[in-house]
Amino acid sequence: MPDDLPLWIQQHRWAVGHRLRALRHERGLTQIQLGTLTGIDSKTISRIENGRHPTSIDQIARLARALDVPSHRLFHDGP
């Protein structure tokens, strides 16, 4: 992760990662299982959950679909 990354971007990455981890746990999935469902490497899922990966909209869409939630749930808590 670049040292010059603005704090506000890092905060968004942490928030998305936190929500991803919470949703994954709610569904009783491991990172490996979620990776299998999405085609995203489990190490990449770990990096997303820890706020260390610049997540693409394609990855967000795959994750949301596998977790059976609208994509916006990875950005905002609630319905």
C-alpha cells in the first residue's frame, strides 16, 4: 500500500473490509469458501478485509452476489 494514500481513502477501504468480514461471518463462510464462490483468491479477500487492497467494482459485484446482498451493503450498513 503506498505511503501517500490519503487517509480518507484508507478509511473507506477499512470500512468496506469491515462490512465484508461481518457479512461473510454472518453467512458462516471462510475466506476460502467465499473465494470459491466469487473466483477471487482468498488472499485477496483477506487483503480487502484488512483494507490493503484497491477493490474493483467487479470484485464488489462478485462479493455482493455471493453474499446475497445489494452491492451498496459493502459501502453502507443497513438494508
